[in-house]
Amino acid sequence: MATGISTYLGNSWMNALGNATAFSVAEVYVKLHIGDPGSAGTANPATETSRKVASFSAASAGGLTSDADVSWTNIAGSQDATHFTCFDASTAGNFLFSGAIVAGAFTAGDTYTISSGNLTVSLTLAS
């Protein structure tokens, strides 16, 4: 898996659509990775292990865009974040989706921020 939605999320959406199964996520938590996080969202974790809450504006044209900064303060180690994952809990929980990060280097003790509007999730819609 390069990046994208998880099997859990895909199956949950399909069951909500085809089987009238309720599905919602109360909060989305972002975690940093130093390589492809893989299909379970657990490979190549950054030394900064905490997950931070992200919020999104209303979906439009098949996409979501963050509407607030996501920040890690006093970051645990010096690395280059290349990917992120999103989960439905601050620890454990279900892996939702992953993506790539551009220019994600950070130094121990620094604050690392994904600025509002720079965390996006999109689906390809039929035209």
C-alpha cells in the first residue's frame, strides 16, 4: 500500500451505504511516519509517537481539508516525516487513512505543525 484509505474505513463506508449500518468517527487523530506506514498504518513510525486531533471543513467535491493547525510541541526526536496516518482514537483505535507529507523535517524539541488547509483527503468522483 502506498497511501490511501484503510480496509476498515472502506468496509465501513460500504456497509453504511449498502447495509444501512451506522458509521461515524467522533475525532480524527494524526500520527507522523518516516516512511510508508503500510496497510495497517503501523510501519515506519516517527520517534514522535503522539497522535494529534485534526478537524476538517465540510466535504466538497469529494474532498476534506483541515480547518485548523495540527501541532506537536517539544517533538521527541530529529527526523524527516514523509507520511502521516489518521486513526479514530488517540491510542489504539482503527486506522482510517494515510498520505504523504512534503518537507517534513523536524528537530528534537521543536514544534512541528501541519498548517490549516494543508491536510487534505480526497476521493476520485465519477464525472
